[in-house]
Amino acid sequence: MDIKVKNLFVKISPTKIRPLAKEFKGENVVRAIDRLSFVTKKGAPILMNLLKSGKAAAKEKYLDEENLTIKEIACNDGPRLKRSLPGSRGRVYKVQKRMSNLYLTISGAEEKEKPTKETTVKGKTK
């Protein structure tokens, strides 16, 4: 079963996140979160939050956390904020602040048993 998670309009350039994202493709989710905690790049906490979100979504679908692997991870261009800076002799320099859209697909092999809803009356199960 595949789980898809996205994080849109992240205020970081895609060129800063793409090299990190390529490193973790095909890896176990729990191991990737542990490895990201030691990475000092600016995009590491953003990717870690995305992986934690995917892990929580998998837990909600009763998938085993130990068997989750990163099937696909993509970082695309988002919209750009267009700003300008004053330059010498009355010129204007354009500045484009880039954003990223992150997409994550997690595949899980096994499903846990779903908990059954049993009603209890004074300690007894029906």
C-alpha cells in the first residue's frame, strides 16, 4: 500500500533540497529520520518533518513502521516571490525568492491487524 504526502510552498530553493532528497530514496523511513537528525544542511529539518508526516499517515492506515520504505521523493519548483533591490544610478535589480513543493511516496509491505471495537460494561467485554 502506498501513502502519498506533500508539503507545498516551502520557503527554500529546490536546488538546496534535491541533493538531500536523492540520498534517501529507497531507504527505510525510520533509518532516514535518524540519519537526517545529524545532517547540518538547511533542508534537513524540512525533509524530516515530511518523513514524520508520512510515518504518521502510515500509522493511521495500520502499516508496520519498521517495513516502510521511501518509494519516491520529489522536489519541484513552487511559485516565486518577486522583489527588487535599489541599485546604483537609479537602477533596480530583480530578486526572485524561490519556493519548493515536496512530494513523498511511502510504500509499506504489511498491514497490522485493525483494532476491533468492543464495548465494555463494567470491565466485561460483550
